Amino acid sequence: MTSRAWADGPWPLIETPSKTQDVSKHAAIYIANEMACTHNCMIRGLNSIYLQAEQVQKPADIEDFLGFIKFWANWVSDHHILEEEEMFPGFEKAIGIASFLGNNVEQHHAFQSQLQNLLTYGASTKPGSYDASTLRGIVENLAPSFHQHLSNEIDSLLSMQPYNGEALLKVYKQCVASATKQDKALVAEYQEPSVWVSPLAGKPL
Ligand SMILES: [Fe+2]
């Protein structure tokens, strides 16, 4: 009997702050909790790429799978751009300390080339030249530093608790509104990216 693989591995999900803390106590906990959920979606996406890399065989399926990879890498890039250009500067203004979240930006830049490699692979590979071991190698290069960053960022957001929660929440809500205005063309093009994640991601957090 084959055991089913879930998309909560090989890279583990992040524990959501709500598991041990009251998110209504301070906006920083609420924001960190929301971010942890988003980061876990990213981890599940990356896990599903890694787990399914060797299972996809038909050219039409490979083409769709490459589209999913492109979607995932673009989504992560957009997330980091929004954080760097709007969210982190907004939080730092509310806190009153420049570069309070600077470590997180440095981490983004540290794995940017590996993320770009994955995006390029999804965007420029033809189904006939698709190679699962090449793809898995790209993911293996990206995953350790990427996963570490996703976890560290939650701690950084939790460290905002001594500061003005109302101002922080206002910035966060503005950023959520900005995110909903991002270009959805790529998502629409592939209709339902979750089709690649959900068969392996059915377990609750
Ligand atoms: Fe983030």
C-alpha cells in the first residue's frame, strides 16, 4: 500500500501564533498570525512542487505544472515587493525606528536569485525538455533560506508588540487592500492553482 504524501512536508509548516497567543491582545500578534497563514500557503505550494515534480508525465500536465510553478514564484515575488515597498516602511513609520524590519529585506535579497531561477524554469521550460531532477535541485537550493526567512519574519512581526497597535493595523489593512489590486491575470490564466496543492494539502493546519 502506498502512503499518501501531504504538502506539509518536506519543509514543515510554521506554527501559527494563535496556537499559543491571543490575537486580540495586540495588532502585532494578529498581523503575525495572518502572515503565518500566508507563509504556510507558500510552503505548501513549494512542497507540492517538490513532491509532484517526478509524478507529472503527460506533456499537457507538464505544461500546466510549469504554469503553476510560474504562478507560485510570481506570487512570492509580489508578496516580497509589497512588504518592501509598502508594508515594512509603513510599520517602521508607525514604530518610529528606521530599518526595524531591515533583516527581513536582507533575507529577501539573499534568496532572490534562487527564487528567480525557479521562476525562469517555470516560465521558459518547454514540456519536452522538462526534467524533474533539475526542478527538484532548484527547489532544494531555494528552500532552506526561504523557509528560514518565512519563520523569522513571524518573530519580527511579533516583536512589534511594544508599539502602536492601532497604527500598525491601519498599515496592514492598507496593504491587504493593495494586494487585492495586484494583477490577477496570471492567476486567471491558470484558473485554479490550488488544483496542484489541494490533492496533497487536504489536512488542516
Ligand atoms: Fe511575508
